[in-house]
Amino acid sequence: MELRHLKAFVVAAQLQHFSQAAEQLGIAQPALSQLIRALEKELGLSLFRRENRGVALTAAGMAFVPHAQQSIESSELAIAAARRARRGEVGEISIGYHSALLEPNLPQLLRHYFTTFPEIKVSLVDAGIRAQFEMLLEHKIDLGFARVFKDHLPDRLRTHPFSQARLVLLIPDNNPLVTRFDGDLASLRREKFVFLQDPTGIGLTSHTLQACRQNQLHPDNILYVPSLMSIPGLVAAGIGISIVPEPMARLTMPGVHLFTLDLPEMVSELSLISRIDERSSAVLHFIEAANGWV
């Protein structure tokens, strides 16, 4: 029993006229009659009886209608589900992040995407850059978000630019620099800095220090901390000054003064990281959505 037989039967049952049903289906009447006869032969019973101005359902035909309609609807739902899966709108995605969720564009993307495609199940894994690399290569996560030097990526991984943020300077508000800093980074050379740990030299701090060196600033008094989110509090406590992505300004608190660094090098990029040989439709669909988000 084929879907085309059921569709022909349901339309003919609704219109109770073979010519009109054939016209609605876009086929010739003899073709419709052949479909009905084939269905009746397979069932071993008559579904219609001829009348002067058309056809009428037999008792068997009336009983068969709701089940035929249900079969058509189920088939259409199955086809639609298969097409959604092919487009990558069904499946599971595991995403690594760390301080990346401080970037406002990322939470907005996640909320929009997984509301729009509720059949995709997502899990978020808090992991640093090096851990994200390892988990991606071991297929423990599907994607990662991090601020990373592209030159330091493992061979099997690639980055997709997601968003950029300016780097800003955080200074305790009782530090004399608040009134005398004129944007010259070299004038900060004797200050104590607070930066995020970057032992492998592949992340935010390495990029920030490189940008500082391009502007004649070579910090040598640095306190490295494991959490980016702790930096505004440490600056407020007077432990030192720092340079962080602008979204961190949302975490600032009383006791911190913020300076925007209007220098072309003082920009940090948040990247989406994936495997080069990724084949999952759901993962590729998310990458496409993320590429067009910002």
C-alpha cells in the first residue's frame, strides 16, 4: 500500500467525484481510477460505489477514511522530520566555553538558536582553551568558543570569527593614573598588572601582551589569575591594573575606573572552534547560523 494510493482515496472520498479529485491531484481521471482499483484489490473490498453524479463511500470506505488520513499525516510528519534532520535541525551539540559567555552576542545566539530549533539538544561545558582543544580532538565536545591565536591551533581544528571586542584598561579609582593617563600605554610600564593565566601562550593574555608590545609597553610585574571574572574585583581591591575585553566592563564594580583604548591593535576576537573534518549536520547547521549571527 503506497502513500499515493491513500492520498488518491482520501481526496476522492472528500469530493465524492473522481473527475474533480483527479483535477485536484493534477492527474488524469483514468490514473485516479487505477489507483483506487489497486487499493481496493490490495484490501480485498470495495471502497466506493458508483452513483449517477459521482461516487459514494461504502461502509468499508467510510471506516477506512480516518485511518487513511492518519497514515498520510504520519507519513508527512516522518518526511518532515527526516528533512529537518538532513538540514541539521535535529540532533545533539556539545559546546565548550569559558569566559566566552561574558560576550553578549554568544548568550543571545544560544537562546535564539535553541528556541528556534527545539529538536536540537545542547549541553554546555565550561573548559579553558587547552581543554577545549583536547575535547574537540577526542570528540567529547562538538564546538568551542574562545579567544585564541589562530597560529596555535592543532592541525585538525579550525576557527570561525564570531565577534570582536575592544580591549579596555581597568584602573583602581584611587590610583593617580585615573587623572594623568593620556592613552600612552608606554607610561604604564612600572605598574603591576593582573592578567588571566595563559601558560601555553595561545589565548587572551598572549594576544593582549603582544598588542602591548606593539605600543612600547612591556609589563614585567604581572599577577596571573585563573579566572577572568575575578580581575575587576582584584583591580577594585587595588592589587593592580588590567587590560580586558570590553564585555568585562559589565562586571566592573565601585572602585574601578575604565579607559577605552583607542588603538587598532587593542581588539580581541572571540572565535568559534570546530574540527576541520566535521560531518554532523547539526553541528554544521549551528556553525552556519553562528557565522551569520553578528
